[in-house]
Amino acid sequence: MVTATQDTKTPPVAPVATARRRRGIRPGTRRGHLPLAMLLIAPAVIGFLVFFAYPTVQGIYYSFTDFHVLSPPNWVGLANFQQLLGDDVFWHSLWVTVYFVLLSVFFGILISLITAVIMHRLTKSTLIRGIVLLPFLISGVVAAMTWSWMLDPGLGIINSFIIKLTGHPMLFFGDSALAVPSLAAISVWKSMGYNAILIFAGLQTIPATIYEAGRVDGATELQMFRRLTVPLLRNILVMVVILTVIGSFQVFDIVQVTTKGGPQNASLVLQMYIYNKAFSQFDFGYAATMSLALFAMLIAITFTQLKMTRAGESDLT
């Protein structure tokens, strides 16, 4: 007797089902989940519209008006921008801000990179990494007040050592030549830990075989740092530089607490000048114009850095 055998071959999978599986969509997934997804992202969208989009549009509108809070905005067109071009205090504050940014970025990235390499090569302690990150967790106002007390010419602990060495104190915030470098030092101290952790994370993505090959070729630690570590960290370094530049251009809290723009406008950064115009002179129209100019400069600087540093490429590939 001949028995019939059943075909045990699996029927071919439909092309649509195969495509859905490749995209990570499980069979039976319904498009009816869209309302739930929209409900979940609604708080974030509303927050973005209320606290970012709407104030941005209003700020752009006010930059073309003469607005002093107690009176309704009066449209003046490009008059505020013409005033901006001839405002010597604006250009002075912009130069002070650029000077502060250059000091903060150069020394901040250098110290952060060295700290990250030391953590990567010499220690794996989580406690040490936490201690390095600690200054970043401190409020900018608290950090500025603490350093203001430490650098005080009469009672500051740092000036106590300086007086023992030189016989006279240093006016860190009272000297026009030292005010901006002192502010930059506080900014570097506060952001160094966060930047070091980011760079440290980038160092862990570099394969150890690259350094082993460098040692086989006779390269020293300094040569491997210059020719291997720094180029392979380009993506991370670009991100850290951009974040540091944007944060430095927006510095306000440490200046407000320590120098308030003095002495004689020596530390009058752009954010401080905008604040004085808006909340001391109540000239919100002109303050909005300067804010819009700063916003445009930050966009231009960011895209220029991304283009020049080839941030989207990696030497590891």
C-alpha cells in the first residue's frame, strides 16, 4: 500500500510581511497606536511650542520694534539694527565675549583632554570619575560665589597664599587685565569634568590593538597621543568644542555674581549687556535685536565648525 505523504515545506512568506520584519515591525502591529503615541509626545511638543518656539517668534518681532514694556510695541523696522552697527558698547561686549570664549575653549578642552587620558590610562575607579564630574553638578551661581570668596583680596584663601609669597594681594576681579581670565578659569573649572567624561567615553571606543600596533612600530606615548588619540577623537572633540563655544557665548551667571561687567566694562560680556538693556533700561526692543544677532552668530559658528572639522566622518572607519 502506498501512503500519501504531506508536503512539509513552509509556505513562502509574503513580501509585505518580510519587509515589515526587516523594519522591526512585528506581525499584528496596528496603526491604531498613533493616537496613543501622539498623546505621549504631546507634553514635550507643547513645552517646545510654549517655552521655545513662541518666545523665539516674539523675540524676532520685538527686534523690529521700539518696546519699553509700559507702552505697546512700536514698529521701527531696521532702526534697531542700524543702532546696533553704531553701538560701541555692543562691539566692546562682543570682543570681551570672544576673548572669554577663546580662553574657555582652549584651556577647557586641553585640560579636559589631559584629564580624560589620565583617567583612561591610569585609573578605572568610579569614585575618581565621580569626583571629576562633581564641579559640573554645582550651580553656576554657587560656583561663582565660592570662587569669589576664595579670590577675595582681603579674606580669600588663595590671596592669603599670594600675600605670603609676594607681600600684596591680587585683584582678580578688580583688575581690568585679570577679570576676564579669572572668569574663564571659573568656567573651565566648572565644565572640565563634564567634558572629560565625554572625551573619556570616546577613548573607550578606540580599539586597544591600534595602540599595540603603535608600540610595535616604536611610537612613544606622546607620538601616539598626537597621531592616534587626537585624530580618532575628532567626532567627540568637535561635539565638546561646539558645546563649549555655545555655553561660553551664553555666559551670564558667573559674571552677574562676581563682576557685574566691571571694572569699567572690562568683563561686560554680551549676555550681561543684553540683560542691562532689557531689565535695567527696559529697552526690550533693542535687547531683542542683540539677542537675535547673538543667535545668528551662534548658528553661523556652529555650522562652520561642523563643516571645517568634518564632524560626520570618523577615522575608525
